[in-house]
Amino acid sequence: MNTAAVRVMIVDDHGMVRFGLRGYLETVPTLRVVGEAGSAEEALDLLRTLAVDIILMDLVLPGISGAEAIQRIGELYPEVRVIVMTSFLDTAHVLSAVRAGASGYLLKDILPDDLVQAISAVHNGQSVMHPKVVTLIAANLNPAQQAELELGKSLSDRELAVLRLLTQGRQNHEIAIELNVSENTVRTHVSNILTKLDVRDRTQAALFGVRFFEALAHG
């Protein structure tokens, strides 16, 4: 059965970056580049007429910043998911993007095959964050409170094992290999984790996990 290609828009103010990304992504049968923009304003204009699944977006753009654009896109086009692709891995950029609703945060030195996997993961409802991003965000949050510790302790041993791997930025197929279980089993564990922790996505679960395991280590 044929499945529709994932529709991708590239947003970067450097023409050569857009050219390189488009050139590679267009060689991938499961992806289709449907547009590109040099600014957030141009991207928002294109979204009025283009059907887009995933946006690859730089954070440092002329005019409206990438973070502000992510927030606007989330409000106007909630079905569109944004993956940040940037050279910056600092607190200000990371926090602004994640708070704005980015579904992924990757560095531009990512390997091409890893980028394709990340696009697929985000399209399937997962969040994809560079492992250092999760640690950086957690370092800027308040320490876990006792109630949060008790919440984490409600997880089973296997769910805790999955949560620990989530904090390392692992995707479902990697967790399945690590724990020697099927991807369906991993998906079930992740779903149970989200329900028990009352969080909406993998990123929030991973951030909880970092705080929880740190609190355990120092408790």
C-alpha cells in the first residue's frame, strides 16, 4: 500500500542551506519538499496556500524570530509540526523554541539519515530533541518536588527503564532494541507513562524523567 509522502517546508535565511537540504530531501522517496522560505513572514504567507506536514526552521531569522514563528504556526496551523534546525545550543535559544511549541530541536551537523528518521518520528507524533537539549532544559527547571517524586514512583520498573531512555533522546525503535521488546510494546509503555505522569508528549515526559532521576540520585 502506498503512503503519501511527508510534505516538508524549509525555512532558513541562507539560500545555500535551503538548496542543500532540498537537494538531499528530494532524494528520499518518503519525503516531498513543497516549499521554502527565507524568513518567518514568508513561511507564514506560504502556509496560507500550501499543505505542509513538517517545517524545518532555523531560529535566527530576519524579522520575526523562529521562536515567535513557531508559536504563531501552532496557533494558526496546529496540525503542522516544527523541527528546529540550528547551530545554537544555548539556554536562550533552546528554551524559547521549546516553550513556543517546537516538536524537535536538532543541530545542523546532524547526519542526513538521522534527519530523515527525525522527520518521520515527528510526523508520527513523537518529539525529537538533541540529548543535550533535554539536559539543558531540565537544568533551568525547579528541582522535583515530593509530589513529583511520588508520581514517578508510580511507574513500573519497565516504565522507568523506558523513561530513562526517553531522557537520553532515544526513539521507539532504539528503545525496543535496548530493552529487547517490540516497538508496539514500547509505544504501550510510552502511552502509559504519559497517562501516569499527566503530561502531553515525550518531551515533557523526558524533562520529568531528568528531574526525577536527579532527585533520586540526590535523595
